[in-house]
Amino acid sequence: MRHALAQHIGVLRRMFAAPLAGFLNILVIGIALSLPAGMYVLLQNAQGQVAQLSGTPQISLFMSMDAKADDVDRLRKKLDQYPGIERVEFVDRAQALEQLKQSTGLGDVVGGLNQNPLPEAFIVYPKPDEAKALEALRGELAKLPKVELAQLDSAWAYKLEALLKFGRMVVLILASLLSLALIAITFNTIRLQILTQRDEIEVAKLIGATNGFIRRPFLYFGAMQGLLGGIMAYFIITLSLMLLNHQLDALSQLYASQFVLNSLSLGDSLTLLLFSMYLGWLGAWLSVARHLSQIEPH
Amino acid sequence: MIRFNQVHKRYPGGYHALKNVSFQIAKGEMTFLTGHSGAGKSTLLKLIAAIERPNLGSVLVNNQNVGALKERALPYLRRNLGIIFQDHKLLFDRNAFDNVLLPLQICGFDYRESHKRVRAALDKVGLLKREKSNPVALSGGEQQRLCIARAIVNRPSILLADEPTGNLDAEYAQEIMAIFKSFHQVGVTLLISTHDTSVLQDTKVRILALRQGELQ
């Protein structure tokens, strides 16, 4: 056990033997990882905003102006029996006008009208699992008697959702490419290390070291470098978000709203670190598998 | 303990290093392998440690055909052998103590026990006071003795030495021969190659003489 520890300390000593080169490697890995991870953070934030704004999707049903009270009752009964609808909210036209007066500051304009221009309306809340069939539902509702217009309120949210999906794909592609880059960086670092430690490897083989014993410090080094690169990426992202939030602060004051970019969650941070560590290990493993067999004592 | 049956070794390029070599070394025997340089002494030792493999014939160590061993089994064969290399093969990135510690680390020895053993091995070759020195700072004779300490720290049953007195003056060479004799006395099987027969004059030991790849 303590030999293993000594071996590990040896690896760290070797890392610090060339601090600048080691640091540059870690910096490159950190930057490579921070690009997709940073984009992911921005997407997560955008998605949070979308969810907040759109809430559950709803359909507004505007009745024709000539609809009477019993037309309203009939429609309400129909809607209540509809299978895809969770609940329905009736908006009285007088009540709607009052709201309009108060909320938009158009009181004077509205007061100047000699009749209420607003129709009777229902707000329909579909069941959550009907979300995909919303457009179909809207079409059906539009055909009900005395319905003038059926409008899907959150259509824009779905468009944005599609855009976010596109963004996620970009992140995925970027992450895959830069992961390959990380593996390549580690592969090369380990290759150089194996070359400089040729003598040690040869002697170790001659006095009975198994391949596992020889491989272990290199794998450990690769994983360690990956982990430190991941930590570097974490700090790059955190620092960038701090700077961005500082700017957003001024912006949200102008819009009189509160808008803050959240950093990586604990789970995402851990995933980032473990993933970068794994990639480092993998790069080292590939390199060792490729180069170690070439060193045979003679 | 060690047995060669009609062993041939030809290197790529056509150099015929060993021709039809057969012999047997019993457990606890101390044997010298003599011959001019190029006679095949190093090749013979390498065949025992499976650093090279025979083209024909078989090499048996402890009744194991080492020429046919799988790559994975080699480390365990070599842990039973102590090998003293002509060029020492010491590591200059660590001190004398850590050089001798390496075989025990490889075998996964207990930390405390391994430190005791390293000190005992260094004491045996008279280098206990130099344990903190880098091998670079040691003289040729001291480097040779350090290499011996590394070979014996694992307490192998077989010790192979390739020209251990090669570049040493007579006084150092005698010292090293004395160390080998003490191993012989505790039952270690030794095979020592040398081109310098003068160190053998006062010893009655078995000699295997190689000439151009053939046993005389």
C-alpha cells in the first residue's frame, strides 16, 4: 500500500519537475473543456428562462361578438368534457376590459370607447402529456360553434425549445471534438514521458515488473492531469460567469428585472471533473498500450 | 536447477551466437562461464532470464521451459532470478537506497520489511554508508556492488552475473568474488560469466568454457 503511495508521490514529483510545461498542458485542457461546458451553462440558463416565461402552454379561445350567455354555458360544458383538457378558465368580457384599463395604463383610451370591444373568452389548460398534440387540439377547438379564434399562447416557447435543442447539439459536437483533443494531448504527454523514462521501464521489466506495475504511474499521471484540467475549466467558467453577471447587472437594472446567470450545479461540476479525469486516463491508457510494448530489454 | 538441451541461438542477420549448447547446473552450485568477448556468454545468460529466446532446443529453469513462457509469465520468472548486468543498469534519478528498493516495490513487499531488507543488502556489499548517494557519485566498483545489492535484495535462488569484474582492478574484483562466495555458502545457485580467468586461479569451481558459441 505504501509502495503505491510512494509511486503516486513520485508521479506528482515528476509533474512538478517541469511545472511550466505541466501547467501549460493543464491550461490547454482547461480551455478545451471550458468551451463546451461554458456553452452548456449558457444553454441551461436560457432553458431556465424559457421554462419560467412559458409555464404550461395554454390555448386562448375567443368567442364571436354575438355570443350569448347560453352559448357561453354550452361551450363551457363541452370544454369540461373534452378529454385532452385539464381545466378551463372563463374570462368575462367586462372583467377583461377592467383588467386592460388597469394593467396597461391605457385607461383613457379604453374609457373613450363607447362599447366594449373585447369578446368573451376561455383560457384552456391542456393536460401536460397532450403537449405534442397542442396544434391539433387548437384546430379542433377552433371549429367549435361560436368560437371566433383559438390561439396557442406558447407557440414561441416551442420554437425557442427547438432552437435550444439545436444549441445542445452544437455543444455535443463541440464536446466530442474537444474530448478527442484532450485524449490526444494526454496521449502525447505520456508518450514523451515514456520516452524519457525508457531506462527505468527497461530496468523494471528486467527485474520482474509486470506491465500493470509499469503502466500504473502513467495512468495515474494521465488521470491527474485530466482532473486538474477539469478544475481549471471549472475556474474559467466560474470566472467568466462572474464577469458576465457583472455586465448583466447593469442591463437588468435598465429593464427593471432580475436576471442572473447560474453557474454549474454541483452534479454538473462533479460530472465535468470525473469526465475530464476519465478522458485523461483514457489518453494515457492508449498511449501506454501503444508505446510500452516497444520497450523490451535486450 | 538450470538445464540447456541442444540450444541454438541465431540473431537476425545471421550471427550464430550459440551452437548446440547443452549443460546442467545443480541447485546450490557455483559455476563460471568463460570465453572471449563474443563467445556467447551474455547470450547464454539472456536465455536463462528469457530476455532472448532460443531458436532451437530448450532452456529449463526450475523445470520450467523459459523459452516457451508467455509474456505475462516473464515477470514471475525474473523475480526468482538475481541479475547483475555488465552495464549495471542503475537508475540515476534516485539514490542508492531507492535503486535497491525497486525490486521489492515491484513485488509489492511490506514497507517496513522492505526497508530492513534494503539495509541488509547494502550492508552485505559494504555500501550502507552510501545509501543516500546517487549512483553517479559512486565509483565503478561501488556501482557494481550496488547492482549486486539490487540483485540479491529479493533473495533469489539463482544469481546470474554478466562480467561482474569486467572493468575493475584486481583488488575490487577479489572483493566481489568474496561476496559471491558468501552467497554460494548459503545455498544460492550462481552462474558468473567472465573473460578474465585470473580471478579463478585460487578457486576450485566448475567452469563452462565457451568458444565461438560452442561449449568446450
